[in-house]
Amino acid sequence: MITAQVAEMRAALPQGGALLGLDLGTQTIGTAFCDAGWRFASPGKTLKRGKFGADRLELAALVAERTVKGVVIGLPLNMDGSEGPRSQSSRAYARNVAEALNLPVLLWDERWSTASAESALIAQDLSRAKRATRIDSAAAAVILQAAIDALAGSGFG
């Protein structure tokens, strides 16, 4: 199942469960994880993006390691809310993830996620070089936190 609707994702995971957040770049994939109660998201590692077969193996290992129950993928919308080529690429990637991992996928509006992550890293007084290595996973955590805030807002059970 792939959805952009919080209620549908919530219905697919009535008991909650750990989620994997992904910020898809052209060269890298930022990852983040949240606890089973959907309270907080934390940045994970940044993966080098390649052909989906290689990505699938790395993602499957992360899912198994963290007992992930669902995936949140950033959907890059234009500022007016419309979708462009990057959105369509993310949707195609989401189809591959849903099929390969057999997990529900929530597409989440990622506008401003990188800017928000960058501001947070600057506030931590990280050098430009350190920020560059952490930005993708920090953006994945921003995306995932926004999604779990919405999911948890609908309450368990």
C-alpha cells in the first residue's frame, strides 16, 4: 500500500510500530527512524544511492535491524503544491520499496525539510563540512517527525 493520506497509513498500522523515513536525493538517501510509539524521529545513516537492487538490500537490512513496520518517503512537491518530475521519481521509488519490502508506504510533503534540517545543524554549530555529511539524514528525520506527529495525533486504538 502506498498512500499520501495519514488516515490510511494509520489504518494499515493499528498497533503503531517503528518507521523508516527516507529523503531521496539523486546521489544519496537520507534515513531516519522513529520509535514504535511514534514520539520521536532520529537521523540514521546516509546511503549512497545506486540501482534499486543495491538500495533494496541496504533498506531490507535496516528494516530487519530495527523491526520496521512502515516507511515514510519524502515527496518533493513544488512550492505551489503541484508535482514535477522529482515527485514522479519518488512515487516510482515508493512503488519499488512497497513491493520489495512488503511494507505500507506514506508519501509526505517534504517542502522545507532540507532548509529546516540545515537550520537545526547550524544551530548545533556544526561546520559546513560536517553539515554536508549529515544533511540528508537530518532532512529524513524532519520528514519523519512531521509524519509521526500527524499519525500520533490520530491516537492509538
